[in-house]
Amino acid sequence: MPTSVRGGDSRVIGDHRGRPWMIGVRDPRQSGEIVALLPLIDTSMSTSGDYERCFEENGVRFHHLINPATGQSPNGVRSVTILAEDGLTTEAFSKIVFVLGVEQGMQLIESQQGIDAVVVDSTGKLHYSSGLMSPGS
């Protein structure tokens, strides 16, 4: 059974009796549901989303993540989960990728060594960085 993490930042230390910890990424629209299952060992992770601290007005979702260029809540992404060696990196990149959006955000992640991402876009589609799709990652 996967471990479900409440809160945006966590660190997985070691393994689980010789096997990776199985960590579920929460569905940003259906509470209690998981959209991705990640096998992790010795990894920090942070998730930023538009679903914990938000409100809707006239069909528009407003949340705590703000694009500094526009002063608005970005609406192209529902959640971003970043995996890296340390929590400072994961926390910063989860916010940056959320504001940049899927295309620019994933380009940034692909240009960084040792950082991976799982992004749920505004339609609910999952996007994974290439490091999560290759064997041994």
C-alpha cells in the first residue's frame, strides 16, 4: 500500500526493508485519490498545488501561488511535485515550475541534473521528467 503524504514537503530516508518507499502523489481534484505512484529511496520531495489554499469566484480558482510578472494565480497547472536530493531545491523548484507552466517548467527541469518532476496540468494530464521514465531512476 502506498504511503500518502499530507503536506507539501517530505524526505524519504533509506529504503523500506530493501525496497523503495512507494509514495503517492495526490490527485489535485479528488481528495483521497492518487495520480502517480513513485518508488523512492533517499529523496526529498515537495508538492505545490492550487487545491489546499484556494477559493473560487465566478468560476475562477484563486490560490496562494502568484506569478510575480502578472500578480495573478497561474492557471495552467494543478500541481507540481519535485524530487531532488534536498528540500531547499525541491521547495524552490515546485513553485518555479508551477508559475512557469508545463512547457517552460519541464524545459527547466530537463536542464537540471538530479531534479525530476511530476506535473498535473490544468486538464488533469500527467507530465513526467525524463529521469523518471528511464530505468534505474
